[in-house]
Amino acid sequence: MKNGHTGIGTQRYMCKECGNTYCNIEGGLIIRNTKLDNSKWMAFAECFIDGLSCKRTAEKIRVTPRTAWFMRVRTLEALQKNLPSFEVKADSGADIDEIFFPESFKGISFKNLGRMPREPRREGHGTRTRGISNEQICVVTGINDNGDMFYDVACRGRLDRMTAMRTLESRISDGAMINTDRHNAYPEVLFKLGTAFHNAYSSSDHKSLERINDLHSSIRGFMRKFKGVSTKWLHCYLAWFKWLREFGRSGAVMEDIAAGQIRSGDYEHLWKNIDRMPLPFRDMDLKAVKN
């Protein structure tokens, strides 16, 4: 039944059985469990398409930067469930390679652990290890002949055969033609997956892996404007990149697509449990630090 209005004029409802109150009784969890007016979410959809920072988004829709960031997180968690699938079918080709990002504990409090699982890498305290190390996050990416892409936040450090198999087995069909670099994890895995051809190129042969190199350049350009993304949110920001890329190619009005998916979207994390999110690939390290 109706139960008054919120401070911004949204109709409030109350369940007769359990006594819980709601601002909206239609749509997904984002619209159902928010104190913000729908018009602010629709305005946020435009900022989301433009890739505005949290500060500029907050100024545009008149909320705090903290609220703008949380709106972004909820939107990313909802939109990543609507991403197009990726598959390399028989007689089709694809380029596959890894891209690495520095491991980041941005926005994570370690007050309950006593210390970080490694030395800090800012303000001159310690130096990053050059090359590929366990302080980098490996993201396996691929692009097929149709221009579709996939990403998988695979592991910390170098890619191994087990991780490569887990990443590729659901995406590559028998008879596919795959181009990779000369990483030793690929030949055995692709042979087991029944690929028709596997061309392994050296890192100096840029022309043969031009498609995947261009994709990596686009990903790095997109991520650079955020000035560092926490590892626990890396998959969401990669989903943002893929969402903009895939729906941008469709020629549809992206603001309408984003608004529709926000209306029907479901998120995963509340404010109270964000701090308790597991840190990817660091569970054992954190347990050891805590003990």
C-alpha cells in the first residue's frame, strides 16, 4: 500500500505482510532499492556513455562523488550481465594474447590485517619489478574475425597451461584457426581443444598480431583516464570497455540501451559488504597476514 513520499517526492510503498518499505515496485534491484529519483539515473546513463569521472558526474547530476562512484559500480555490475558472448567457430579465426595491469589495492583498508601483503608502491616506497611478475594481473583477451572480443581476468603473474585451458575451453570450437604469441602455454592447450591451425608469432612480428595489439592499445587508453583501477574492480571496468565497444558498433542509441538495462538491472554488492569483498588472487596471502 502507499506509504507517503521520500524527501525528493518519490512515492513510497509498504508491504502489508512484512512491513518493509519500497520506493519503487517495478524494475530491477537498482531502481527498486534506490533513494535517487529515476531522472538522476537517466542523467547518469548519459555520463556513463561519455565516460565522465565521478567528480564531473556528481556535478552534472547533483549528487556527491561518493554516490556517483557507487552508481557507477552498481551500473557496471548490472551491465556486465548483458555483454555479448564470444565464440570462435570452426573455420573461423581469432587472435589471442595477454595484457597485464599492475596489481592495485586502491580503496582497500588493511586496518584489520595489520599490514599489506606486499610493500607499497607509491610515493617512493619500494619499486615495481620490471617485466612480468606476481605483482601484475594477467588478463587474457581475444578478438575474432567478426570483431567480437573477450576478456578474462585470469591470474596473478604469468599465464600457465591450466589457467589457459580454463579460459579458452568454452570459447574455442574444434577446427578454429588461432593466432597467438610464442607463449609456451598455448600450443598444448590449443591442441587439446582441437584447433585446425595455430600460428605462433614472435613479439617483434607486430603485423601478424595487429588486431589484438590494436585492441590492447584501446583498452590501455580507456583505463588510463581512471588513473589506476583496483584489482577487485578490474573485471567491471573491462566490462565497461567491452560494453561501449560492442554496443557502439551496433549503431543503436547507447543512452537508451544503458537506461533500459539500468531499469531492469541487478547488482551484487551493498555498501556494507564492499569492504568484505575478497581480493582476487590474494586470499591465502591475506589469511597468512591476518594470522
